[in-house]
Amino acid sequence: QVQLVESGGGLVQPGGSLRLSCAASGSIFSISWYRQAPGNERELVAVITSGGSTNYVDSVKGRFTISRDNAKNTVYLQMNSLKPTDTAVYYCKARQIKGGSSTYYWGQGTQVTVSS
């Protein structure tokens, strides 16, 4: 069983920055950040594997950076140049691989609001 604890959300003005954290208990292969705005489907924002490979949705490339501290089993999402369209609840999702099978776990979500 993997538990995920997210933190770092809040209210920020357009152009500002926030850093989200996702602390995981247990061994994980990869962690992804998703977001869901009211009335929208949940969308993948960024992913990082245990080897450090990363990928981003086009709308955040150049503004967001995903990183991980393996010693702390924590993944970060550094969000710069925030826009009102980045307003959403952000969730981290962990993938655990055991015996060739994958199991996925979700965090509780953290609200990010970008507004003046």
C-alpha cells in the first residue's frame, strides 16, 4: 500500500510561482501530476520515472518542472509563470510495479488558484 501526501497549493497572482510536493510511502516506479478544473476532465500535467525521465503536457512546457528526491521519496512540481488557466485541483498519482503488475494510487489533491 502506498500513501501519498500532497502540499504546496494556494492562491497566487498571475505570473507567480508555487511548488507542489507529493511525499510517498513505499516503493514507487513513477509519479505523475494531474489537474482538474471545475467542469473539466482530469488531465495529465507531468510525469517522472524512477530513472528521472520526464514528460509534460504542451500547455506547461517551459513553465513547470517536475523533479524527485529519491532519498525523501518525494516528487515536486515547480510551477512558474502561472496563468489563471492553471487554476485547478492538482493530484499526484503513483505507479507501483510488483511482480510485473502495476498498481496506481492517488493523493488527496491540493487546490491551486491563480487570480489577481
